[in-house]
Amino acid sequence: MRTLSRRSEFLAANRGLRFPMPGFVLLVRPRGDGDDAPGIGFTVSKKVGNAVVRNRMKRRLRALARAALPESGIAGADHVLIGRPGGNAIAFAELAGHLDSALKRAAKKLAQ
């Protein structure tokens, strides 16, 4: 799994598919570069809360991605998880279910 680090990669992912969920928004965009490793990036804006709240949200999103993307992630695509306000109040297991649902929807949409 590769980590997105450049702004251009996040902007490119923003032009892809968008799957809003209660605690986050999943962006998925196939890269088309022949590399099958999924890419992952995280964004949590100041609208979510102060630094402590944002860092907690990023840690939760990283843990979700580590658990779900190796099995359910789309090969050769960049995935960006954008934290939403109130995401920290949702149970981790529920967030994991939302991420699995979003990844299945993304795979189905890209298969068409």
C-alpha cells in the first residue's frame, strides 16, 4: 500500500468517484499506471475540530484503512478518506462496516 503525499495526488482523487458515509467520505480514482498497489490518503479539515480531535480522527481512519484495504481495496486505485464532523462519536465497528460498504459500492461502480 502506498501513501499519497502530494497535493496533485489528492486533487486527482477528488476527480474520481465519491462515496459519502456518516463518519467520512471515500474518494476512489483508478490510476491507470499499471501498478496494482492501492494508494491511500487521509484528510481531516479544521471544520472537524481542534488538533486533538483531528488527530484522533486521522488515527481512526488509518486503522480502518489498515484493516480493510488489503482485502477490499481496489487494486491500482487511489483511495482518500476525508473525515467528517462527528466521525469520532461513531463506534469503530460501525465505521468499519461503513468503509466495507463504500468499498463494495466503489468496486461495483468501477466494474461497470
